[in-house]
Amino acid sequence: MSPTFPDDGAAVRLLGASLERGGREVLRDLDLDVPRGRITAVMGPSGTGKTSLLGLLSGELAPSRGRVLVEGQDLAALDRGGLFALRRRMGMLFQEGALFTDMSVFDNVAFPLREHTRLPEELVRVIVLLKLEAVGLRGAADLYPSELSGGMARRAALARAVVMDPALVLYDEPLTGLDPISMGVILRLIRDLNRTLGLTSVVVSHDVQEMLTVADCFYLLADGRLIAQGDRASIRAQAASSPWVRQFLEGEADGPVPFHYPARPLWDDLFAGEAA
Ligand SMILES: Nc1ncnc2c1ncn2[C@@H]1O[C@H](COP(=O)(O)OP(=O)(O)O)[C@@H](O)[C@H]1O
Ligand SMILES: [Mg+2]
């Protein structure tokens, strides 16, 4: 279960990857590297394809064009067993971080171990308690999700995402719905877990300012395309010269990034029934 990404190159790489969903191209010609051991942020407004991008990285969705390489392996070349083995080494924190409501915090975190390994229960107990300790919830092991605050529930989901000691962790909007203090706690945990567990992390978020405090590498996604990439200094510098990047970092509603979901002209919708 130890991280075994090769030492050189990116942990995950997209090469000219496009993705179609519902007959529409939602991601277009993406080249993206996820550097090993770092935190990579993919930022962009809702509906720009961030969750879809995580689906590509995890092998859950297949690109319509281009390639996805994980540990240097082309996902398209893997059979079901190979893909399954690879995905077991990935941890995922889904949007809203849903816990099983009918299980205690302990059993939620133990779930992946019981499902995917044959470890004896004494060892499961040790691993789960260590992961709960890491997120500050060892004392809450016997509580049920309904007894947790939003921030605690997110931390429990985080413990579950890393309980298999994954090499790569994918976070989908880990801050959504949290108060500012809980956000700070989750951000610190993402950073600390990345360092102490030697993870590679990809965090997808529309919380630009928060991502700028925690991530090492940044990709800005708008309407299914990458519009900027770089480290923190480079992204900030690009804001000075690009109105797109500036609109992003400053969270302005008006700017070159389109506000409207693609649609036919308003006129056509308003008078749809009348044309003959
Ligand atoms: N299961 C699906 N089937 C068809 N289209 C989808 C599906 N899921 C998402 N989409 C479309 O893909 C685009 C990107 O969605 P998504 O990746 O969820 O964006 P984000 O996570 O940035 O909000 C949207 O236009 C959305 O409507
Ligand atoms: Mg999403």
C-alpha cells in the first residue's frame, strides 16, 4: 500500500485530453501535469468541468481524445483489474464528503480497509484510530454523522479518504458549505496530510483565494479549457497581464469568462412555439 509513483516526471499527466458528456465536449485539449508530492489546484467557476477532470484523472471517465497517464501508465491500456488496482491507490474526497449515515465515524473510516483488505480487526482499529487522531477526531470515533458539525463531518471524510495510504488524493470542492474556521482547519489538514503522508494531492475548487494559500501549482479552467497555469507567483503575475486571470483571482462576475451556460439565442427560446 505504499506510494509507488516513479521518481521522475509527473504523478498524473493529461496529454491533449478532451472529454465528451451528454453529446457535448466539456473538456477540450487539456495538457496538465500533477507533480509528485505537491498540491495541485484546479480552479474555475461551477460548470467548467472540474469534477469531470477528476473523473479523467481517476479513470472513472475515459477521454474522447488524448491520453491520461497515471504513474506513466496509459489508463486506456489497462484492463478492468489494472484500473481497479490503480484506483485503490487513490483516495477521493467527493463533493460534500458524504459519510454513510447509518455508520459510526469509526466504521466510516474503517470501511475501505474492511472492503479492500483482509487486515485483522485489531490492525484495522490501530490504523483507523491513527487516521482519526491525524484529523483530530479520535474522541469522536463512536459518534454518528448526524451528531457531527459540518466541519467535523468533512474531517471524518478526509480520514476515510486517506485510510488506505493512497499515493494520490483527489479532493472535489473540499471547502463547500463550511464556515471560515472549518475551512481553515480543512486547508491546514490538506497541507499537513500531504506532507506527513507523502501524498500527491489534486484539489478542485472555486475558492480561489483559499487555494492560493495552500497549493503549489495552479491550473485555471474556464469553459472546459485551461486558460492559465503556473506556481503562485506566476499566476499572480499573469493576473497583471491577462483580464481572464484577473477576473478569476478577483472573483468578479463581469469579465471575459462567460457568465452564461452555452445556449441558443434568447430570442429562439422565447418564441420557440410560434415559428412554423
Ligand atoms: N453525468 C453527466 N452527463 C452529462 N453531462 C454532464 C454530466 N455531469 C456533468 N455534465 C456536464 O459537464 C459540464 C461540466 O460539469 P462539471 O464537471 O460537474 O463542472 P464543475 O465541477 O466545474 O462544476 C457541465 O456542463 C455539466 O452539465
Ligand atoms: Mg464539480
